[in-house]
Amino acid sequence: MNLLKDRRGVARIIEAFLASILIISCLYLVPISTISKDSTVSLASKAQNALLSLDNNGHLATLIDEQNWTALKDCVASTLPLTSWFNLTVFDKDMNCINPFPISNAGLVSDKIVSVNYVCASQSSTYKIYTLRLQLSGVGLS
């Protein structure tokens, strides 16, 4: 009879049940990548697609002409998944690095790195050609 009157125990059980549901749902929602043979192809296509989408109407070359490295970093980061690491290097026509500091989002997350080169041209009156090298790595790859 005393157990029915003690509501604190019932509240603790409900609290533990809700906490376990919360933990299980968080584990379910976290993306878990599997290791596959096509992982390098997938990473390379993600990198290439990111650069292609950013180069709409010469946007990449405009950011490089303005030397707006922070905006360039933010643009690249916004087109890639949150579980990926990237490093972008910008070269001039003689393959001299022109960005003064690394354009990267964080530390390396995997040993598997894909490097993609992309050529873009400035649409300004000084017409310059740039080569962008995007290195990309993702969580769950080895």
C-alpha cells in the first residue's frame, strides 16, 4: 500500500524511460558512415560538385580577385557535409600559392584524403586563371 502512495519512484522511472528514449533517438539520428570501395569516388564527386556549384557565374574567381579568403572558406564549408574536412589551396597560372593562410575547416578526420583540382577564370578586365585544389576527407573512411 505504501508503494502506491510514493509518487517519487514513479517519477524517477518515467524520467529514466524518457532519458533512454532520448539517447536512443540521438544514436539513431547520428549519421554512421560505412567503409566502402567507392568512398574515394564519392568524396571526389562531392568535392567536384561543391566547386562547380560555387563557380556559378564566376563567383569563385570574384572571391579570389577580392582576396576574400574568409568568404571563400565559408562558401566551401556551406556546400560540404558537416562530417567532412576540407583544405583549399588557390594557385595562380604559374602554380604559385596565393592564399596567405590555410583555407580549412578543422583538423583531419580520416586517413583517406581525396584531392581535386579545379580551374576557374576571372571575368574581370584583368582576366586571370586560377587553379583550386580542394582536399576532402570524411568521417568513417579509412
